[in-house]
Amino acid sequence: MSDDLPPLPPLPPPPDDEAATVEQTLPPAPVWEDELPEPPAPPAVPARPRPTRERRGSAPKRPRRERSDEKRRMWSAGHALVVSVVALGIGLLLNAPGVHKHAFNQPEGWKRSVAVAITEPLASVSHALLLDRPRMGVQALAGRSGTDDIDIEITLPPKTTPGPTQPKRTAFSPKKRLRLAIAGDSLVVAPGLSIVRAAIASPAIEAVGDVEGRVATGLTRPDVYNWFDGITEVVKTLRPNVLVVAFGANDDKAYMTGVPEGVSIGDYGDDAWRKEYARRAGGIMDTVIRAGTHLIWIGLPQTGDTAQTQRFDVVNAVVAAEARKRAGKVTFVDTYTTFASDSGGYTEYLPDASGDLQKVRADDGIHFERAGGDIIARQVIKVLNKT
């Protein structure tokens, strides 16, 4: 080989201005089929829910979790209902005596009959299981023992035999004042307050105790309030010289409690009813008389209801007859004619001393306004001046 060979031409520049490597200049090696890489897996396609055929009119099936939640909700609601019923039952048993008395004191009718039929066995079970003891203990601590007792026993003194002569009158003065007490149903409230005002203005009269006017009470329902024991307590504790009462506004019904065993009173106003009411009114009078107290009984007035006024006539007739049997010791104050209009019927307005009309009756057509109470107070003061 000759040393005078021409020089080699320059090599072409590498791609991208980078120096080529031997591997880049060599042709690619052959690749066998079993050495080919596995192609990449295609992306996962979410499976479409398989359509279901629903019957026409049928509700779609709910997911299982939703049904489970619904069962839990139903169980919670049922559990709360059971707990509420149990709590209500326990509460009824604990308070059964009071519930039974409330039912017993309701006005006569089918509602009262049903309520008594339901609550009476409850009260018996409560007493047998001693569940009424906590209620009795609380009442004892509050000084209200016996509040739940249903008192229908009427205790009356022996009938007073009228004396042959009028009782001796006692002179009252500022040094020896007349002690005056007032009690009865709601009709005694307005007149009673007027009488108290008159007593305050008189130096010879002293009003003792409060005006004890109990709403919805009377002589026919001692279970609501036993006035036969109440009047005994009034004359015993207050020791009045004169007691003013008003009864009968709630007694114009056939139903009575405390009727002697074997006695039937019939319908309202029947002879048997009058006899039993006379026994009760006379018993109140005798209780007061035996305490050495003069009794002033305020009669029932006319009312805005003609039928009610006729029922009040029955009560007035019985009471006035019993008062006449005890003349000198019991005075019956007639308000029927006192509050009559010029035509003899009911009126809300009467003229005062100046001739001006004044409202004397309440809007309910039964009770008195203050002006009406003042009229009765003047009648009572006249009686006191004669006593």
C-alpha cells in the first residue's frame, strides 16, 4: 500500500448537532415475534346497567341500603311510639286518683259515664300497686292531703225545733262589733264585695274572712265541693254573728250525688227532688243556727233565659219554705222581684237613687254587676239592723 493515498473526505455532522454514537450509526437489530412487547390494555369502559323490564304500574326497586335505612327509621318511630304509650300508661297510673276525681266531677251525661267507667279501674289498680303513694306524699307536703278524695257524704245536724219566742237581739257597737262572714257559689261574689264595703263604712260591723265564692258549686254536688263540711268549717273558724250565703245557681238539675241509699229523686222539680233539696238546704240552715249564728240566704234572681228562671223558681220556693220554718234565725232575701223590670220580667238596667239607669246584671244574664251587688248589700244591711 502506498503511503501517498489521498486524505479521506470529512464526515457529515451528527444529527441535532450531537455527536453520533456507534449504536446510532448502526442499523437496528432484528426483533423476533416472541420478543415483541405486549400492547397496552385498552382503557376500561364502565359497564352500562342492564336494563330491567318493570311491570306496568309497579314501583321501581329501591337500592338495598335505602331499604335498610327506611327500616331503621320505621323502627325508631315505632320505638318512640311504644315508649310514649308506656310513659302515658305509667303517668295515668301515678295520677289515676286525680284523673278519676276529675271524671267523677264532670256534669251528668254520657261523657261523664264513659270517663268514670275508664278511670275507676285505673284508680283501683294504682291503689293496689301502691302507685298512688308518691302523689299522696307530694300532696301531704303541700298541705293538700285528701285532695283526690271523692266526698259525697252529707253530714247534717239534727233538725232544729223552732223556739216559741224570737231570739234575743244583741246590740252591737264600735266596742262590740258584729262579725259578718260571706260564703256560697259564684252569685255571692258581687253582693259579698258590696257587703264588705258597707261593713268597712260601718263602725259596728266587722267583715271576717274573705268572700268565699266557689264557682260551679252548690248543694247537689258535694263531690265537686262539700258545702256541708265547708259551712261547718266557716262557722267554727270565723265564729261569725251573721253568715250571708247564696246557693242554687248550679243546682237547677236533676242529678245529685250523696243521695241516701235507696232514695230516688226523680226528675228535676219532682216532689222527691224537692224533698231531698229541702233536706240539704235545711241542713245548712241548722248547721249555722246550732253555731249561734244568724243566717241570711240570698235568693236566686231572674235570668236572661226564661227556662232557667223557671228552674230557679223551684229552688227559691224550696229554700224560702225552709227559711220560714226557722223564722227569726234565718232570713231569706228575695232578689227575684228586686231585679224585675217594670213589666215584671228580666232587665239588665235599673234606675239608681237619682233616676238614672245603671247596669245591674252581667252580660251572661245571670251574675250581678257592682251596682246590682250594692242593691243587695242595702237589703242585707236592713236585715242586720233588725237582727
